[in-house]
Amino acid sequence: MPIDITDDRERVDVIQLLELYKSTWWALNRSAPDVRRALENSHPVVSAWDGAHLVGFTRVISDRTYRATIWDVIVRPSHQGRGIGKRLLDFVLEHPDLKSVSSFLLLTKDKHAFYERLGFQSEREMAMILRR
């Protein structure tokens, strides 16, 4: 069955998304109310589906004019290596609501080679983070 990539946020089931997050080291403790709020404040919300099963996900926070930050790029381990992550990012980068965006920020600790193959460049000296 082909993998369907969509920005239909209504299709994203929070329970399936929480299950997908559990396959990561960086999102293990997310709660359903927090995930719902994050989804409400993100655009686009992009998901990958194998039939009725959520197998990939990412979301964007943006001014839709100059800057955008890509968050939560994730592909179910059983579906990795099939180009789904690339398809999710291509969908975001070509999204009509982000056409005028000139800078996309993405933070990662461990997938640099993957993102570099897609054109991202490391800019560590420019990143500043305030954690509360």
C-alpha cells in the first residue's frame, strides 16, 4: 500500500501520535493536552499514513512570510529507510503557505547527515536557546 502524505490536521489522531512519539528519545513524556495545543498552534501539520496507521509526522511554526521552524520530524522505526522522512520535509518545503519563507530552522542532535542530504546546513554558532 502506498504511503499517503497529507496536511489534513483533522486526520491526526493524538493517541496514534503519542504512540509514535514513544519511539523517540526526545518526546517520551508528552501529554495528550499538550500535544493537542501544539497541533492547534502549528501550520502546516503534516502526517504520513500507511492505510489507517500514522507512520510519520512533522509540524511547522512560522510567520508564513520570512521564517519557519520545523518540529517533530519522526518516522515509525518499522517504516524508516523508505523515503518517508524526505517526503515529509519536501511537503513542508513546497507547501503553498510557506512559499515566501526564506529561512527554515530545524534543531537536531543526531540526524545531521540526513538533513544535510536535503540541503540543510549546520549553523550551531547562530543558535541561541533559552530553556525555562
